[in-house]
Amino acid sequence: MNEKYDYKSIEAKWRDFWLSQKTFKTVGPSEDDFESDKPKCYVLDMFPYPSGAGLHIGHPKGYIASDIYSRYKKMQGYNVLHPMGFDSFGLPAEQYAIEHNIHPAEITEQNINSIRSQLQFLGLGYDWDREIATSRDDFYRWTQWIFSRLFESFYDSDNVWKDALGRVIVGKARPIEELRKEFSEGKRALSSEDEATLSLKGEQRHLWQALGKKEQESVLNNYRLAYQDEIVVNWCPQLGTVLANEEVTNDGKSERGNFPVFKRPLKQWIMRITAYSDRLLEDLNAPLAQGIGKDSFTLDWPEAIKSMQANWIGRSEGAEVFFDVLDSTTGDKCSSLKVFTTRPDTLFGATFMAVAPEHPLVTSGNEVYNVPAKWPNETQDSWRGETPGVGIRDALYDYIAQAQQKSANDREEKEKTGVFSGFYAVNPVNGNKIPVFVADYVSMDYGAGAIMAVPAHDDRDYAFAVKYGLNIVEVVSSPGQHEGCFTGEGTSINSPSGQESNEFGINGLKTVEAKAKITEVLEQKKLGNKTVHYKLRDWIFSRQRYWGEPFPLVTHLDGYTMTVTPPVLLPEMEDFRPETSSDPDRPVEPPLHRAGPEWRIAILDDGIQGERELNVMPQWAGSCWYFLRFIDPNNENSFCGEEAEQYFMPVDLYIGGAEHAVLHLLYSRFWHKVLYDLGLVSTPEPFKKLFNQGMITADAFQDDRGVYIDIRNVELRDGEGYDKETGAQLTRTAGKMGKRYKNGLPPEEVGEEFGVDTLRLYEMYMGPLEASTPWSMEGIRGMQRFLQRVWRNFIDLDGNLTISGQVTPDQTKMMHQTILRVTDHIENLRFNTAIAAMIEWNNGLVGCDSIPEEIAQTFLLLLNPLAPHISEELWERGNWGRGNLAHQTWPKADKALAAEDTVTLPIQVNGKMRGQIEVDKHIEEEELKKIVLEMENVSKFIPSEEAIKRFIVVPGRIVNIVVSE
RNA sequence: GCCGAAGUGGCGGAAUUGGUAGACGCGCUGGAUUCAAAAUCCAGUGUCUUCACGGGCGUGUGGGUUCGAGUCCCACCUUCGGCACCA
């Protein structure tokens, strides 16, 4: 008999064992058998959306990593929560359903079933009793419930409070009822914005009580964290929906499907994420409070993700400055321009202004209005646009129309263009008349859509000024020589000095001081304000699709909207397709519009009919809070029980791809902070440690037509790819693994051929977890050889266990060293080096007739998280009678035993004893002499005791140095 | 342009407090086994030089700190990721 390592039957056996025994079931507080003395560890994967294509071998990299970590933590005695679910609402699932012409409700559950079995095939230790899917009504009723909390809350930005650490936090979400009360009790007055909403300017109806219900509601809409507004949105006609800024690529295409996206005003539901700009930014690095009696924590996130979020929030400090605009014929003030600048200290260098083509000063819709009828006399020829001799209004009209045609890509040419608007503005600090241009290098989306141009100290303004012959006035002294303009900081010059009794005396001040002084005076004279500006925009939250969470909202016939108690079930509709078209101006009708009146019409508490909201929530809604539902997935009374939430949160380790840096990871932080403010969760941040696994890349092969050839039909010879059928040589390209490139393999296929343990080991061994590394069909064989040698070390050719014998000192030392190394590597997610340590140890055991029991057991304990099936099988064959391996305790190493044996030798300098060095006993005598000599030489150079102590010990060679006088 | 990450053999990559550079794996070379091949096992494998022992040179480039630098500092080059006319 010749028993081989039969991975297929071993893996099937243990896969079934873990599932049927519920080996990885997690017991939380308030459940039977909860062990309250155990520390918890919440290990989370970014859950997949259930695509019909299934997983390829690139997908599970992160899942394998989190599985290793959670098995390891479990063996260390933690109560590990390691759940899995499916992000099954949203565009990807729906697009798949459309393409395959199957209803999303049906196809989604089918896809979930197939992906679940793929995950189980990989031997991943999830607690499947906690599985969730965002499209199931027992889940999305709570998504709707949380939406209601956002709708029923406002951000009180004046609320100053302290968290459990005593950190002062400015701003807090509070129930909208409290705001209503403040208004009705007269403790709060309508803001000017509220008055604008109600068109109350000049009217004397500023009292809350004087407003009707609808008017009151439209005021509250200005405060709600989920509010409705008609704004310019990203409309994608071919997807039939609006998209969030985060879902649109740089070149104006949809991230999903790569369809063109158009700007269009539409009434939408919006999340007031901008209210949290400062806190979202600050908490990336701040110490964060947990509940009473718990330690604080700071986010352990990759720097790249933190900086991406910081850039996305885009906080910049500066000032708003108001410029009067003059009527060019009469010279009287006819309008005013607000600009934002980060360099108010350069105001004296502002020699012209520029407004965006969409700016209300020059446009209303597409009509040029308000601008002078004739070019002012001083107008230079180059200021009049591209067509010579045309009138000012035509020139502007042409320019603005052209600018709107330009896509983001065209603008990257960066050739600055502009047309004189005919207006002059007055620089508020020195009264200078400066021309106002319309220029497309100013964008309406940022700041005030208008700038004061300081060509001496801004590259763009400089380029523009040079092109159009505008004045350049230097107002900041620069160190040394430079060409062009100077954008750095320095000392103010050519501005008023303090002696001139001018309030704006900033000459001689450093940039920082000049900024502060000029801003202060502007504020005093009501010419400007200190402001903080953010790039972050509010989050457009409604989608004109079918497959998403319906809003728990009903609009009263009187025109105001209110929440209804969830669940609001998604109606079953045969025709769920969105109304797509290539016409960007077509009226928008969400699919739910076609749901019958029995769904659309709701009876409100007061017996009055109302119409349900017909938009649905975006794909990101469910993933904003799913990690909370895993904690208490079957709770019918709450989204998550308080006790369980306090026990398991925050997530200790969150593994997923970096592509969610500003989408899911920003949105979920925002929701979590709202829930935190409302006292519904105990931590201000959801994810303590975040880790981005790298991709698995693979070569793809194209024939001479450019058609991708399935990787299975490619034969490799001398590094070149050839078509197995035609024999033609193929072009090789390296890149992402995916269906498109036909270079991905399903895990089952690789698992069948090499074994699941081999696949797991190989994916972890390829390189550091965060790196992207190429798949190699040769490389994976190395891991298979390793496991075969492990098997052969334990099981002889007759199928008998070869465990016996005495432990040698060398074996003991190797064992303790390996325990230390592997523990450290796994703790820090360096699985590649952990595996290397195991291979090295195993190589040392090859050739032993038999392995001592203690060595064998420890070896399997360390191997278990990495290659769980084979180690379980060998453990069972060892018949150690203590249950299966997943329930064993992680071995501890004795550092003393792991250390090398050493000898101590004297150091002599010039015949005088200077101390002792401790050296490895096993070192060769020749080398030992060399070290001593080296040591003595060194000591001559640096003979002081302190200096010799600085001579750092070489591990394994020189162990310790003791210096005497 | 700005921000972030990284450059080590033929390849993937080790060297996580400044201390034996190249662990471990792939590939390759030689050998054993085999009629032969695959698989397996043994030995070798940074580079130059030497019959050999040995020696020189080696972590993107150029400087610096240090007894000692892949690791720290300065300048530069290259690659990847993100943002980008952000006022």
C-alpha cells in the first residue's frame, strides 16, 4: 500500500465537518453559553456583491487572509466574530439581472448560493448563521429605519460637547423634534437661508407660528441630515439614474458601465455629509473614545487611504472677499462678486478677476444677460474672444457655449482662455478698478465660482495675465531668483505699510501674519470673512432604479414629506427595467412609478392619502451599516442590540480592496458618526484597523486580432504564449485578473488540481498581503510540494503515523524559534514570511526517521490557520484525543530555549581588559578570533564605555557585551 | 503640478528597533531513480576573478551621518496608485 496525500477527500471531509459542527459559530452576549471573560475580536471582510460570474482566484485573497487571522485569534482564546454576507442591492446585481433577463430578486439569491458554496469550498471559517444580504427585507427594513433617523435629525453645529476622553467636539446630530421645539418656543430664529427658501424677503412673517405646516416643513428640510433639493446632478441616461460624485470618473463617465454622464438639475434626496467634514477629517488621526471602562483607540489605516479621504474632504482655510461690480456706462455699483481665496495677503496684487462661464453675473440659463451692450472703450483686441469684430454679447455667448461643450479632458490642455465681460470690479482694499473676465479655468463647483486674480503669485493667473497683457504686481517678496511667478510664502511688499495709518498696513509682515491681519480688517469693515472651504459635496442619495431600498417616506397631498414605519417592501414588479435612453434631456421616471396605486398610495396616520417616494437608495446604503447587523443578525426589535454592539464594536480588523477609499469607507464613517451622536452606537468610528489587500494579477494573451484567448488555451514555451489550437504566437499583457481578459480561473478548478490548502498557501505566499503580485502556475507547485513533504513527514508509505522518539536540543530550539517567528508574522499579517518559516522548519524535519510528538503537535498547531484541512487531518490521525485542532490553544514559545547557546570571551585593548563579549558557542574558532580582533579594533577607535555599548550585538554571533574599566 | 507608496539575483520576494544582504519559493545546472518521460530525491545557483583555497564588487543614482547603512539624512532618477485649472 502506498498512501498518498489525498487532499480531495481530506478537504471534503473537513469542510463538511466544520459546517455540520458549526465550528466557527460565534456566541455573543445575551446568547446561551456566552463566555463573558473572553476578549473579543471582530474580523471583517468587505462583503461581495453577488455577481453571476462567481469568484475567480483573485477574489478570495483578502478572505483567506482574514480567515487565517481569525483562526489564529480563536486559538489564542479570543471570542472571534468572523461573519460573511452579500451586498446584493444596487447597480451590479441589477445590471446582471437586466443582461440575463431574470428578475433581480431571483438571480440575486441564485448568485448568493453559488458564491456561498465557493467560499465554503475554500474552507473559510465563517459563522454562516449570521449571513446577511442587503436585499432581504429583514435587513433592509433596518436600512430604512436608519435612513429615518437621518431624516429625523439635524446637525447642530453650535453644540459643543465632550466625549468620554474629554475631547471637545463641535457639532452634533440631534433629533429634528428638538429643532421644531426651538423654533416654536422662539429660541431659534429663521436663518436668512430659510427666509430665502420661503421667499420671505421683506415680509413680516418671520415667526414660526405664522408659517403653515408645509412652510414649516420646507424650513426643516434645510436642516435635516437627509434632505430634498433640486440641484445639478450627474445624470447617466444609459443607466437611467443619477450618480454620486464619487461614482463618476474623471473623464465624465459612470464608474459602473463607463457610460457618459451629464449635468442636469433634478430634485433629489441628499445626505448632509458636509456637516461632518471637520469630524471626518479630524478623526482619521484623533484618539477616539469608546464606552466607559474601555481603552481609547486611533485608526490604524493605511496612510494612502487616510490621505485620499483627507484630499477628498479637501479642507482649506482662507477668506471670502466681496468686490463691488460697476456698471460700465454709469460707473455706479450694479452688482457684487464674492470670491474665495487662501491668500488674502495678496489682495493688493489683484489686478483682474475671473468668473466661471456658469457664473450668474454673466449667465442665466444660456442667455447672456446683464452685461454691457458695447465693449468698453479700453477693451483690448485680445480680450474680445476668438472671432474678431463681434459685439460683446455675441462674444460672451459664444465663449460660454463653447466652454459648456468642453469635456473635462479638453480642459486638461490647460491653455488659458477668457473673454472680457465688460464689467469692472473695485478692489475693496485699495479702490482700484480691475477688469472682470469670463474664463473656463475658473469652475463653478469650487469656491464662489469667481476668483480675484493675483498673477504675480499664482501660476494660472500668471499664464492668463501674460496671454492677455494684464498687470502683474508683485506683493510678496521671494527668496532668491525665480522665473515666472512666486507661489510660496514670504514677506508682504508693495502693500500699505503700518505708518501710513492705513488699516491694511501689512508691508513687512510674514505671509501668515499678513493673512491674519488683512482678514481681521476685512471682517471689521464687512468686506469679507474668514472662511473654511471644503471640496466635499453633499451626497446625492436617490437613484432612479428598481433594485434598491425603497425610501420609508410618503409625501402628503399638502406637499410635505414624512417618514412611515419600516419595512416599506419593494413591490414585486414584472418589469423592473430602468428607463434608459441616449437622450440626456428626457424626463425622469423611476421604475417604481410603474408600481400600481396599491403600492404608490399610502394611507397616513391621519387617514389622509399620500404618495410614496419612487426613488430608491443607492448601492452604498446597506454597506454603510452591515457590520452592525452581523453583531446581532436576528434581532427583530432593533437594528442591533445595545449590549452586543458595545461588546463587539469596533471592528478590529477590516480587510478589503482600496477601491472603496472615498466611497463606502467615507459613507459608512458618516452614518456611524450620526448613529454615535444619537447614542445608538458606542464608538465614533466603525473600523479600528483597515487593511487593503493587493490584487492578484495575471498575464492575459491576445491573438493578432486583439481577441483575448482563455488562459486555459494558452501554452507557455520559453516565456512566450502560444494558442494551443492554432499554435499562433500570442501577445502577452500583464494586468488585472478578470472575466474580460479571460485570465481568471475559478477557485474550484485550481482547488481540484492542487488542493485548497495549496491554493490558500500560495495566495498568501506570493508576496506581502498589500502588494499586487502575479499568479504563476509554476509557483503554486512549490506549495504543493511543501504540503506533500509535510504529509510524508507524518505518514509513511504504509499509511502509518511516524510520530515517536526523543526531542533533540536542536529540534527544541528550532521549534521555539519558529513559534516566535510565526506568531509575530501572523499577528502583523505577514503571512508570506510566516509560511517561509514553516517551510524552513519542515525542511529541517525532512530526513528524520520519525518526528517527536511534541514537535509534531506544535507544527500542526502553527500550520492550522494557514493550511487548515491537512493539519486537522494529521492532528486527528495523531489521535491526541483533545477534540479537533480549531479548538486547541496556540503554542507559546520559551524565549530562553529559542536563544542561541553562547560563550563569553574577554575583550582586551592594548593589553588591558575592557570587558566581555558573549558569542555563539557553535561559531567556528577561526571566525571567533576574527570577531574578537574586530572588536578590539573597534574599541581602539571608541574606547569609552558608552561607545562600546553602542556597538550593537549581531544576533546569533555576538550576543552581549559587558564593559568594565 | 500636488499627495501617497515603492525601487534588492533570471523571477516572486526575505532581511520590521542601523549589525552575517539575497531567507523561502519559482526557474535554471549537474547527479540519483527510469527503457524513456513525468513525478520524486540529492547537490549547486548574486556577480567578477581563481583549477582551487581565496579575493574584489554588489540593494535605482550621487553625496552625507556612523566602527558599521538595503535600512537614517540631503539631492536626483524611475515605476505604480490617487487627486488635479481646488483659487
